Amino acid sequence: MVAPVPEIPSRGYDFSAFSVGQPGAPLPGNQVDNELDRANTAVEQTIDFVRQAINDDGTVKTSALTSIVGTTRHSGRQAPRPLVAVALQT
């Protein structure tokens, strides 16, 4: 079975608000680490999905298409383009 379609990551910390409130202070390292970890997880999930969704000959697995078909809007944003379509365009 193919991994679920990765969710669109959202930022968990507002660095702009921090900078406005504390203009001379360095960025909070733990928050920077958290955001980098979240971005890294999103990239890893996307790579895993693509690896599982594409056959060795470059064709798309039927189970991957089934998991993508139900993709809808997330958090008021436009639904993401299916990852398989993006992979096939390159």
C-alpha cells in the first residue's frame, strides 16, 4: 500500500512577530530547529510517497492514484497538485 498523500506543512511559529516584538534579540534557536524539523519531515514524507507511487518503469501505481483522487482543499488553501503529476512533468 502506498503511503498517504503528504499534507501541506504550515509554519508553527511567527518569526516576523518575534522580530517586531524583540527587534534586537536573536531568533529563538529551539523554534528555528522545530521549523526545520517540520520542513524536513514534509520533504521525507513526499520522497517516501513518490518512491512508493512510481513503478521501476516510471508508470504510476494504481494504489497511488486512488489515494490522490480524494485530495481536496486544506485549511482554506487551494488543493495541492497531485505529487505524481508533478513528478511526471519533470
